[in-house]
Amino acid sequence: MLSELDAIDRENIVALGKLRKDYIDLVRDLRKKVISPSITTEDVYEKTLIIESLPDRLIYTGIEWWDKFAGPFRRGNTYVIAGYPGAGKTTLAINLAWAMACKGKKVWYYCLELSAVEVFEVLTGHIQKTAEVTKGDYVEAYAKAQGTGFRFYDPQGYMPWDEHLKQICETVRKEELDAVFIDNLGFLTRATKNTFEVENVASARIKGLAQELEIPIILLHHLRKPESDSIEPEPNVHSIKGSGAILADASDAFILHHPVSDQELQARHPVGYLLSGKPRWGRGGKRYVRLEGGMRTYFPDISDHYPRAKQRRLKHD
């Protein structure tokens, strides 16, 4: 039996789904009315007034510190979350995707590195606030997640990048999804040759998909490997791996960095930062964050807790 609160939540989710469908239908109708690719100020103004009146145009995660720092995700835009291996990108992305799903959004976590079972383990740890997931935790996480819009992807073997994008496009249309996380871009665009060319084309296609489907697409990506294994510089947007196309096409690129605090164990400090490196719509800047590994959850923090480079050198001298 559904509780009265559960019934209200389900009604709200249904209403949000209808609102999104109305939004997409309206945008597509407006596009069809445009006879020429050269449109007047009056045409643009009419579209602006209509779109601005729709409350579902901006997608807030519901995580207060993120929404204040990064702002809402905008439909038709792409975003990048980049960091060194092991920096916590997947954990952060699942935090964001789960929060959006809890607000009634249909969010597809399209992970190419982990199986659906492994992603569910990370999600369960975040929901249950534990790193040691038990059978009981899975049961409780299932009960909380099965009625939400969180969607998984289970890799079934190798597919070229264009087949992945075709699959994403067809699924978003069919299931009327609100957002897609792709984890990660480097795996998607991996090729035997001309990797940069593949990335350039894939980035343009992903941007085109976001605009066509009227959804935000969030891409996880790696930073360039440091020149020395013993030195890991504090990164910025220019440290993003690849051709630079994904940075050029994205509306914002968030650099997630947790410095290595133990060179022998390669353990990362729990306090790091998020750098908004290309804020087309937001304010940009830096936000210090703490990863509570035992809870698989990110929280805001302060700069005083971040280990400065000088302090780290003194520690190892």
C-alpha cells in the first residue's frame, strides 16, 4: 500500500513528466514554424517569452551547495566534469544524478566503465551513507530508488562511439529522459587511430544531441597525465585530456581535484576543490569540497582545510 506522501510524490513525478513533454512539443513546434534559418528579432522574442514562462526549463539538482556554485543545468547544453584518475568523478556525478532523480527527473547514468551492478553498488553506498555495502543496504536502496527516475546502463560488449550516441538518442526520445550522464568520454571515443578526430566529431554530435533532445548531457573525462608520477600539479581547464573540442563545445567544465596526500600509497586528501573553468551561464570560481568516503557523499568545505602545495612538500621533505 502506498502512503499518502508516496502517492503525492508519484503524482508530482507524473505532472513533471507531462510538463517536460509539453516543453519539448512546444520547442519543436516553434522550430517547425521557422521557414528560413534567418529569423527576425520578433521570432526570437516570441520564443524567448514562451520558453522563459516554462518552469521546467532549468534543472536544479536539489544539492544546495552545488546549485549555488554551478547553477542549474540548462536544457540543450553540455557539461564536463574532469579530474585525474581516482579523484572522485563518478561519486560526484552519482550524487548529482541521484539528487535530480529524487526531484522527479528521469536521469540516465550511462556508464561505460562499470556494469549496472557496480553503479548500483556506488549508488547504494551513497543512499545508505556507507562504503561497506551489505545485502540489507541493497534491499533498502532498492526500495528507495525503484520508484524514482534514476536509470542504469549495462554494457553488453564493444560498440563504436557513433552506435553509442545513436542508442542514447533513440532511448532519450522513447523514454523522455531529462538528463544523461556519460561516464566517461575517453572510453567512448577510444579508437585505434585518429583519436582526436573522433573526439572532435563525437563532441559536436553530443552537443547536437543535447540541443535536439532539449536535455543537458554531462560528460565525465580525464585530465592529462602528469609528466612525472611523483608530481601531480593542480589542474585547470587546460589540463583536460584530448583535442580541446569538448571544452570548446561545453557550457561549463568543472575540474575536480583532490591532491595526493601520501605519495607511496597514492591516497587522496578528502578535501579538494571544484573549479568552474568555463562558466557560460554561471558565475565561475572555485568551491572547496569534502568527500566523505565512508558515506560516498560530497559536502561543501573551506579553503583552510585544503592541503596547500607548500605544506605537502614540507610533509615529504
